[in-house]
Amino acid sequence: MSRSDHQLRSAQKLQRNHARLFVSQVRRKTGLTVDDFAARFRADPRRLQAWEAGTEIPPSHALAYLKVIAKNAKAVEEALG
């Protein structure tokens, strides 16, 4: 493996770990289980589990949505009706 390949893999691993921690932190801040969080915020529970496990990296739009939930979950709930 070349040095640049190694650096890319390291960067991806870091990104995956950061995303994993962020998703978990946002969900736990709400006090909800994965299934309850998914139902309340209209998300796929399997995808949330994959993000929290670090087996998938959330796309940028999902990270943006999670940031909004982290800032004001109540407003998101109201907007979703």
C-alpha cells in the first residue's frame, strides 16, 4: 500500500469514527433508543445503527439534519408534525 493510500484510509477511518460518535451523541442527547429516534425524526433505524457502529458514514445532508436536531430537536419535531 502506498503512502497516499494509507493516508486516505486513515482519513476515512477518522471521518467514520467522528461521524459514529456524533450520531450516537445526538441520539443519546434526546434520550431515545435507535428505534424511537428513527420513528420520531423519520429516519431509517438500520441506517442509524450502521452510522453508530461505524460501518457506514452518513452523507452530508444527514449530518446537517442531525446538527439541526442537536440544536433544537423540539423545533424539528414540530416541523414534522
